[in-house]
Amino acid sequence: MVVPRLVIAAPSSGSGKTTVATGLMAALRARGLAVSPHKVGPDYIDPGYHALATGRPGRNLDPWLTGEERVVPLFAHGAAGCDIAVVEGVMGLFDGKGETDFASTAHVARLLGAPVVLVVDAARQSRSVAAVVHGFATFDPRVHVGGVVLNRVGSDRHEELCRAALAEAGVRVLGAIRRDDAVSTPSRHLGLVPAAERAAEAVATVDRLSALVTRSCDLEALVRLARSAPPLTVTPWDPAVAIGEVAGRGPERAVVAVAGGAAFTFGYAEHVELLRAAGAEVAVFDPLRDEALPAGTGAVVIGGGFPEMYAAELSANEPLRRQVAAFDGPIAAECAGLLYLCRELDGQPMCGRVPGVARMSDRLTLGYRDAVAVRRSLLTEPGERFSGHEFHRTVVERAVVERTAVEQAVVERAVVERAVVEPAAVEPVGEPLFRWAGGADGFGDPLLTASYLHLHWAGSPASAQRLVSSSRSPSVLR
């Protein structure tokens, strides 16, 4: 499989990777190329801008979340039919999990056999840029640094000094971007504001990035570098095959309602593909605006996002909150979805499906988790291991150990009707669902998995299959 490809990396976060990667994607698309966008790591926000830039789903490549062996097949799946692929890195080039470079940008670049373009923030230095680049280019001979894009260059003289030093070091300069506050993107407590929340403004930002990269970078040289990547010997990932490896399809045309809108923007494209491969019809609903779940809903997925920014509006949609609270079908919720299912979020009433109270905090919780399920839930069996990720500034305090009578009745009625387990096997929710070194989290029962833990279902396709198999077809819904 021949896929011209580049990895856009940097010595550290904040160097300008997103500016260059998103602008390059948009600039190449403007030249008539079909561009496949990718992001190293578990990030949800950057792929939203990538999707705007390319008109294709932004896809993540994460050896920890999906397994090292799936990175290249997932890349090939996303890049099928494209002229070129651009992969934005994460953090610094060699920053990985813990003390290793596992799941780092360098790791993914090695797996893909892709040349690296290093974005270097040149502000407050000149000749020293060459020393920095030389170190990154020689640190791991398995990683090919094919050139540099200088960012935040102050003047013509500043650019000349940097270019001369890099020429001495034998490194090509593929672009030099001047300081330009007009292309900045607003951020808040978890990074950039998602593109879906900015609508037309985000489109204008991507257009400015495209123009910036077009006038500042050598697009022809970047394309030539991408075409130097060797062919890949790989069978592209296939969601139908992945589902077939774990079980059969679920009920015919089971309707899975997936939360969207401004408050729930975090999700992986492969999740929807796996749900459809498992036999589901996916219907998106917006908890900010829709007063009812989609017609015929048999299961609900509520992913990540920023409900803390919309707590009052989510609370004001009482009809939907009440329907979700009383819904006796399977519900899979991650992070923002967990907050929405709690009884309260920052003092605002939420759905009350789980006995927790959520609030904002000053502490950022961030990192990969090697989690073990300690109880049965919709997506888990005791003892199963899950490779996940946490990223939030909220905390959930368990309101009580036991469910309320209403909560217990909903669960017991559901498990009886669906024959999932005997009612007596429905455990109280005091025990966390997941445990890992130094932590524990989550609520679960046979029809619920709600946790801060973000999972990539390409690494655990049984999650999609279990959810769809537990749903009911529209014909038997009340």
C-alpha cells in the first residue's frame, strides 16, 4: 500500500504542531489533494480541526489505547483512497508513556516508516536552533527527521541566522512562519476550544492557517518528502472483521443514540463504524437541544466533552434528563457522559442515573491507565483489563453507597425483561467499576458502564458488540 505521509512533530508542546499540521492539511486540500488526517495520542480536540481542514474524519493513532499491532492497520483504514496523509504528533517527539517512548510520536513514526517534520519555536534563539534540531535528529537513528519548519520567526534577519545554522547542521528548512497573533485559537482548561463549539469561527481559523502555511512553507518539498516514505505491507483495519473476531452481530437495526452537540464533542470515528458493523443504526442527539432520545432508541452512548461549560443548559432540558434517568436500556458513558448521568454537576441537577455528585476542581487528572474491571457491567466482566486514558478537571463524589429505590427499580426491571442476569445478581454501586495502580473509578451494572476512563473501541471491539447485543430492536420498545 503506497501512502505518501508525514509526521509533524516538535521538541515540546506549545511549539506550533497544530498550527503547522492543520494548516498543511488545509493547504494540500486546497491544491486538490485528498488528505487523510491523523493525530498521535488520545486527543479529541485537534482531530476536530483536522476534519474541518480535510473534509474527512480526524483519526487517532495510539499504541497504548488500541495496541501497537493495530496502529498501521488503523492508519491504512483511514488513509484508504487518499493522496497523502498528515499525522500530527503529541507532546515532544520522544515523550511517551512513563519513562519510555511507548505511544510517543517517535514510536508511531517508526511504526509508519514516516519521515518527520520538526516544528521548532525559534523565538528567543537563533544559532541554538541548530543544536536543538541536531539533538532530535540524532537521538534515535530509527526516526528520520526530514526537515524543519521554523515557527514564530521575528524578522528576515532572524530567519537568515536560523537558516544558516541549520544549513551547517545539514538539516533542510521546509518553512519559516512569522509571529502572527491573528491565527491563534482560543483555549481553556483542557486545551483548545473544540471546533464544533466555534462553528463558522473555526472554519475561518482553518482558512487562516491554510493561508499562513501556503505562504510560509515549501509545499512542493513537503509533498516530495511525504512521497519518500516506503510502501506499507498491511491489511487495513476493517470494523466488520473486528466485530466478527469477538461475536456475531446484534439485533437487526438496533438504534444506538450517540450524544453530540457542543457539550459532547469527544469521540473516535471507529466507534460509530464498529457499532454499525455490529448491526446498529446510529442516531446522533444533542442533549442541549433535543427533548427526547431518537425514535426507537435501544441503547445510548454518551462520550466525552465539556458538560461543565453547559451545566445550566443541560439541566434546563428536563424532559431529556428524565427520559435518560428512566431509560432501561444499555448506557455506555465516558467522562463527560459520567458527569451527565450524575445527580448534580456544579450544583445543577443532571440525570441521576448514577449516585454521584460532580464538580469542577483545580486539579488536572491526566494519564494512561492500565485498568482492571472489578465488577460486571454492560461492557466489562470481572478481571478484564482495559488500556484507557483519563483527562479531566472534575471530580465525582459518590452521593450514597446504595442506589435509591427508583434507581434500583429501573435496573431490576430492565434485567428481568432482558434476562441479562437474575435480579439478585444486581450488585449495589458502592464498589468502583475499575481499579488501577493508585486509583479507582466508575459505576456499573449489567446495563451500564459509566467512568472517567476513555477507551478506544478498536482496542476492545467487544465493547461495541456487547452494547448492541444488549439493546432491543425498535419493535419491542414501549
